[in-house]
Amino acid sequence: MINRIFSIASLSIVIGLAPIHVTNAQENDAETKALDSTATQWSFQFAYQTMPDYFSDTLDDGSTRPPGPTDYLQVRIVAPLPYENFTILPRVTLRHYENSQGQSGLGNTEVFGLIIPKKWDWGTGRMGIGPLVTLPGDEEVAKDEWGYGVAAAWVNGKGKWFYGFLLTQSWRAVDPVALPAGQSDTNPLGIAPFLNYRLGNGWYVGNGDMVIQYDWSSKKFKVPLGVRIGKVDVREKGTWNYYFEYQTTVVYDNYPGPAVENSYRFNVTYTIPPF
């Protein structure tokens, strides 16, 4: 898997040597769009994340907190569908996981489509809401079941700052009566705030892909904290976004499920205007 990551990085460096033929205004606009997950543009993301360490504290029920996957490869595609009065932003996220037992397989593929009416776009930002579906994954590394729900996003930019959040809530497509005691058909609420600051010359820093989770059954939060260092490289026909990210978990007391202690992500994203 590491060889695949080096291959992707090498390809990105070679492409990055191509000449630039864009104006400063176009470059600034492209840099902003590269940081904006709700921008009306095609996006192709390739990421590798490794999680070598997990917290192993004792939960209230006496059990030891279980570890999570050791690493995963992620592919994410955004395919905008612009219309006269609104835009639909379908996003598909696929992950291939590996765990410490040597097992591997596809995780729960996530598909959602943000619907952004024209009147919800105020120039420096926008908001949208839409349906969310999760597909069954390999039972050795994910849930072998469907999920359904809703996703919502709000983003805004001001000067060198770009910030916002993404909310996701889904329910398991199972009979809640058939679930064991203590289990719920409601998946944890996902709250993903993001904050980026542009340093100049395409460089930026941010808090990374941190997803705060709230478990409805235990009424406990799991809060990660991360830092991202990235570089946006604007080209004539598209824009590359490279970044490295570190993340840990700062709030996890009695939250059921894994809590990562150290996590590292390497990412390459390519964005182009809609066809």
C-alpha cells in the first residue's frame, strides 16, 4: 500500500512541473474553490490515512476500548449538477480499510447530494441540504447494512479565512425491535467544522478533516483535534491541492467505540470546472 502512495505522490510532483498560464484573480478564485467542498466544480480526491495508535482505556461497563482500523485508502468524487435555480452536489466517498488482524475490505460507501438553491448562495459562501445514503461494507471492517439520512453544509469566506461545517445524520436500515439491548438504529451524529487560513503563494493551514461524533445511546461525544498543512497549485486546466494532516482525539471519555491517539493523512485532490 505504501508503494501505491509513493506512486500517487510521484505522479503529482511530475504534473506539478507543468507551466502556469492564469491571472492572479483566476488563481485566487481557484485557490478558494479548492478549499470549498460546496463549490460548483468537479473534485477527485485520493488520500491515504494511517492510524497506528488507539487509546485503550477502560469503559464504564468494564470493557477495554476496542481499537479501530490501522489504515485506509480513500477515493472521493464530487460531480456538480448545475441548474437554473439550484445546484446539486453529489459526493461519493469510498474507503478500503485494513485492521490489525490482517483483515481488509471496503467500508460503508457514503453517498449524499447537497441541494443548494441560488438564493442560498451569497457570493462569499453558501449553504445546502440533501439526502444521505450509506451502502453495506465488508463485515470484517465495516457494517454489512444500509443506512439513510440527511447531510447539511454551511461555508463562508472572509479575507484569508475560509470556514464552515458539515452535518451528517443517518439511521440503520434494520428493524430496531430486533436489535440487542443497548443498541440503537440511530447512527452517531457527525459534526465536521473546518477552518482554513491562507498563508500566501498557495500555502494554507487548517484544522483538518475532524468529525465530532455524538452517540445518541450513551449521550457521549468523541472530539478529535487536528492540524493540516497544505499547498494549492493552480494550473491552466485544473487545480491541485496537496496536504498533510495530523489528528488525535481530545474528548472520548466513555464514548463507545475506537478513539484514535495518532493519525496521519496524505492527500491529493484535483478540481476542474463543471463540464
